[in-house]
Amino acid sequence: MQAHDLPAHAGLRIDGARLWNSLMQLARIGATEKGGVCRLALTDLDRQGRDLFVAWAKEIGCTVRVDAIGNIFARRAGVRDDLPPVVTGSHIDTQPTGGKFDGNYGVLAGLEVLRTLNDNDVRTQAPLEVAVWTNEEGSRLVPVMMGSGVFAGAFTLDHALAQVDREGVSVRDALASIGYAGERVAAHDVGAYFEAHIEQGPVLEANDKVIGVVQGALGQRWYDVTIEGMEAHAGPTPMELRRDALLVAADLIRTVNRIALDHAPHGRGTVGWVSVHPNSRNVIPGRVKLTVDLRAADDATLLAMDRALREICAQAELPVTVDEVVYFAPQPFESSLVASVRESADALGFTSMDVVSGAGHDAVYLARVAPAAMIFVPCKDGISHNEIEDARADHLEAGCNVLLQAMLRAANAAVVGERA
């Protein structure tokens, strides 16, 4: 089946009110006073959220399996159950001051797709699955995107299970304590993977578009930078004789911003953390440590930004060390699935635009092992990772309908799982 072919059930629509009610019911678990959600990974609140999802999935006849890192897979059988499943999903763990929609929308949009197919007695050729990935946020335990990372082989199960939180509780023990230490089995094949998500940025809202057709995720390079100067008394030391590390840091911070602007439209550059020593009112700063976060849509651009950063640091008036601490390669999504998302949005009459994901998502790891794509919908003022995170019900419904049609296309294809 080619991307432009219409699915057999093009008139099918999800129940937007049911999707919204499910989101609001899940949001009660860990609800905060400001209207957000605090449901950290592998806590008892996470267990309650997982239990609710599992109960809903079993109500509609899904079989549910949990793997050894706690990923949940709710499966709806297909006509040909020997085919690899078409999978959708996201996460239900949140930031400490998280919102109702980040991650949760992708999980419950997938559940709503299955409910809609049940309501209309529609059987797909390939089976469908909704995945709840463990610890996407990384706010209690690292690494981030833990469950999908283990599934995709980005790091080993044993490495993930051995990680501990600030209280010394390991992932292994936390999974056991909430009853979600599942089977130690190899990751299963995935025919196609879709993830619906709020954008977590302002682009769709600014352009008055309903659907973001995600081309891929930005690559990331993170650095720890140290500038060595000399502490000295702020009064007796003349300006021309100072070795002010903070002055060099200020120039570098502006340079990071310029590097990103020089690589528009998808270049990103951020200094998010600064430590000044000795951090005293009347002492010239002798050492500054700061972080640099560079992002771009392709490796060539990311490398060019890396060179620009290192060149400016090498030319600084004081010694500067640059240590790269994180690298995520840019991850393009499967062109045929991206086209299917775009054409599904068009067929449903929704305005759309091509976008890139500036944040990491479980889909980034899934794209390493299966054809993958994402569907974005706007969030109010582009705000996420915040208790005031918000999204319009009609936008969430639209994104879920696009997900439904895209999954139908993939699940009813003549051959599921072959890359274009």
C-alpha cells in the first residue's frame, strides 16, 4: 500500500469527549493545586496510573504484557497476528511540576484508537499495540527515555535496572515495589510506530496550524565548559589588569545564541546553568562553569555549530576547557509514515505544517529499530513541563483522528514493516 492510498475506513472518527474524559481522569492521579500533575516514574502514583491504563485496556479485550523494564504493551489482535504490530504510545510519568498532556495524550490517544475500532467492529490486518514507556522524563531516575531506550538497545537492561534515585532506590527495586517488574524477554518486532504528542513549543500556535507533521528530532550536543581566571579584589584591581572569568563567560553566552541564529531555522543554542566562583560581591570571578546545549536537524549542521563553539573558546582571553557530555544524533522519521500523517491530516481537512521536534521523545529511540513518525498538536502558548500546560480538546481530537487514519493505513498495508 502506498502512502497516498485511502484506508478502507476513511470515515471513521474517534470520540473526542471520551478522549478528553480519559485524560482528565488520569490527571487526577498526582494532581497538583495549580492544575498540573506530579506523577514521578516508578512511584505509587505511577503504579496507580499504570493500573488505570491496564484496566481500560483489558476492558476492550486487549492482552497486556509487561517487559523487564516495566514497559506496558496492550495488544489488539489482527486478522494476521503473525505480522509485526503497528504500535503507538508515549509515557504517563511526569515532571515534578508537569501538566496533564505531555506523554499522557499519546498513550490515551492510542487507547482511544483501539476503542473506536472496537465500537465499529473494525479488524486490522496487522495487530495494534499501545505502549506505555517507562521513565521517559528522567526527573526521578536517569537516563531519560529509559524504557524505550532499553527496548531499542540504546543501553542495556542491566544498566537501566541498576540506576538509583537520590534516596538510593534502584530501578530494579522500584519496579518490584509497584508490581511492574515484568518478563525478561527480547524486544519484539514493530511494523510501524506512531506517537501523538503536544508540540511543547509555540510554532503550531504561532502559525495557526492544527497538525504538526514531524520530520524528525533535532540532534543534541551538550557540553560542560570551564573558564579559568583569577580571583582578585574588586577595588584595588584596575580593569585592564583583571582576569575576569565571568566577563569571558558573558561573551560566550552571547556567542552560543549567535551560533544558533547563524544556523536557522532549526539551530538551537542554550546556556542553561552557570556557576560562578567564588560568587562574592566584591571579588572578581576567578572561575566560571557553565553548560552549553546545541541542537540541529542534521549532523553536518550540528558539527558546524560544534566547530564554531570550540573556535570561539580557543580564541578566548582566558583558558577555556570544553567537555562534551551528551550526544544524540539527529533522527529523521520514516518518509512514508511522515507522508501518511500529512495525507491523513489533509484528508480530514485539518491545517498542517512540517515541523521538527526540538525535544527528545520515545519515538526517537523507536526510530532506530522500526519505521516511525510523530503527530504534534498545539499547546497553549507553547508551554509544557509546567503545571499550567494546556491544550484544546478539539486539537487533541484532531490529532487522535490523524493517528487513527495513519495507523489504519499502516496496519492494512499489504506488507507491514518494510521501509519505503
